[in-house]
Amino acid sequence: MSVVSSVLVPYASYLRVYEPLAAFREPERGHWTRYAMRSDLPTAQDELRRSLAGLVPTPPVAVPVHESGDAFVAVVDGVICVCPWRTRMRGWLAMSELGSLFPATVLDAVLPPVVRGQAAADHERWAERNPDARPWIRTTVWHVPVRWFVLFDDEERECVTAGAVGADGGRMLRYRTPMVQARRRLARALRTLRETADEGPLTEGLVEVGRWLEEFHPRAMVELDYGGLVHALSGEQLAADRSAADVAEGIAALRSGDGEAAGVAYGRLADRWRAVRDLQSSN
């Protein structure tokens, strides 16, 4: 898990890609084939606990010394797919975002400058040897980016509002879709935005996500997981959350030239997520 989500646990959401075993070269393919057969596969909560463990020592371990050999596993249409954690890589990538999330004094207290400096130097050396590396998991805190919802349809929504919050197998909200569908929806939305609106953050974000998705196998699966955000939402709020539907409705309205309807759909989405993000600064 990234440094950002470790510090702000547990209010993080995730965009994950699960690739079929055929997407990996040997010897990694063999590793994941054997790994998927295990009976004790770790869960998202296990990943979270391991990330937090690195913050306990003094000085804290900002980024794991060794790369994780773990992954999430899913069976898609009878095909085993894996989503490698790549915890170390994601930790390095998250380091670059910390400055925009914390005041300098808070950041220095959580991760001293010497710790961040060493991690940055390690990343630079690693990146020179691995210029094409990319993560299978993206993480954000206190919200789900609008551009992520573009990839999914409301019918792909899976929601469980019962159960103990934070417990494995308890409350959750996620979307899963084939890679081909995610790419098609993104391309359609991007075309609509370019034809009906000025270039802006959403357009730029879609372009960036599209480039990321192109790195993966065409038979992969894309998953949006609300993760720890279910801790910040009541069961009623989860049940009422149709964010992917709101995004699809807004884009369809733009395509048909109905700017007013697009504004209404976007307003619902903005109000919902503004209420969640406001919790970040509340006592």
C-alpha cells in the first residue's frame, strides 16, 4: 500500500487491474501460478496491516526494503487473474504526493526528511534499472476520482451494507468490468468531453488513466474498490451511492447537448463527495 494511504488509513479507495497469468513472463508467471493455488491468500486488510507495521519503528520505514511477492487473486470467466501489490513501488510513487497532503511540520513529524531523502534516492536508482515499471494498483484518499467512475456501469456495482465496518467480508462497495469495456467507455467519454467542453482536469485525467490502462493485457479486469471509505459512510449512504450512474448520466447529457441535465448529474456527484472529503478536517 502507498505511504499516503498508510498515513491516512483507512479512508482510501483503489483502482486495480487484474491480469491473466498469460500476461506475465517466466519466471514470474510460475510464481503467480503457484501463488494462486494457496489456501491462505491475503486480503486487503492484511495489506493494510503490513503497511502500518512499517510506521511503528523509530525512525519509521517509509518504503519496504524488499518488494512484495503478494497479489490479489480473482477468477474471471474461468481464468485466474492476479493483481500484484508491488508495495515498494507504490510507496515510492506516493512519496511524491505527500508534500501536497500535509503541512511541512506534520510531514516532518510523520516521516523525517532524512527518511524521505533516503527513500527518494533508493527510488531514483531503482527507476534507472526499471524504466518501464508501472503499478497494478492506484490509490486515493477521502474520495474516488470522477475519472475512475467513467470506466464502469451502474449494473457492475456490488454493494454490501451489512456487517461490521472494517471486517473482512463485511461492508463494501466495488465495481468490476472487463478491460475492453473500461477502455471503450473511457474513449467514448473522452470524445464527448472534447466535442462539448474545453480541455480541463477531467479530460487530462482521462487521458492519463487511458495511457495507464493501455499497459495491461486486453483480457484483464479493472476493479474500483471503495476500500476504507466504507468506514466514512453509513449503510444508508452506501446504498444510495450511485456515482458511476451519475457520471454516465452526465456524459450522456453532454452528448445529447443537454447541459442543464449534465449539471444536475454532476451536482449530485459533487455534493456526495464534498460531504465525504469534509470529514477529513472535522473533529
